[in-house]
Amino acid sequence: MRNDDLDLRADRDELDHFPPRAPQVKRQKSLVLQVALGVFLGGLALWLVQLGATAIMAKLAMGTLQFGG
């Protein structure tokens, strides 16, 4: 069945109702720096935890760990 009177194309949005926004470049740069700093500090914290755990395990393996004085 063919119906030539039916227009199924989508209507375009009226651009007059939505004025364009100014780009916020400074905010995007700040977000990138915050993510990079978070990744760096997270990696540093994990490395310090691993270092401490390795030191404790080495002391336990050698039997030199003493509790108290």
C-alpha cells in the first residue's frame, strides 16, 4: 500500500530556541589535569602499600620481626 500524502521525514529543531554556548576550554583542561593527578597519586599510594607489605613479608620470612621491645 502506497500513501504519497504521508510525510514521514523528521522535523528539524528550531535553532532560534537554543542559542549556541561558548566553549569551556578551561574547565576541560582542569578535568584532564585532575584525572592525571588522581592516577599519579593513586599509583604512588599503591606503590607505597606494596613496599610496606614487601618489607613486612621479608621480615617475617627472615624471622627478624619482633613484637614489643
